[in-house]
Amino acid sequence: MGDGMVRVDEELEVVVYATTSWGVKVATRDGVEGFIDNLKIPSWLARGEVPGSGTSLLVVVLDDARKPFRGSLLDEDIELARNARRQT
């Protein structure tokens, strides 16, 4: 996968390319890799399910200093990011 720049609070369209017992690995169309921990996946919190490979998602970047970046699918994290972007 490629190496690109993402920013904290940025929303990205990603596709799941692998699952692990602790979360899912995702990549943007440009090949930037990310990881979403199970605790940041609503379906895992509700039913113990994670999105499968090939699933498209809208993710918010929580940590851009780590490689791969860390993201979240939680509505509250997305809303916090949108509020932060409005203030800048």
C-alpha cells in the first residue's frame, strides 16, 4: 500500500482489506493504510461483528502520528471531529 498524509479529524473513505481479532485494517483509494480498533466499530460494540473485507466505510482519523493511522467509525468521534474542524 502507499504512504500518504492524513490529518487528525479528517474524514476519509476507506475499504476494509483485512480483519484481525482486535479490529480491521483499511486503506484509502490512494493506498494510505489505517487501523480501526474493535472499540471504535459500532457493530462490534453492539453485536461483536466487524465489517468484512471489501466493505467501504467513512472513517475519522483519531491519530495521524501512528503508522498505520488510527481511525473510528463511532458517531460521537465523527461529530467531535466535525466540531473541531468548524473551530479552525
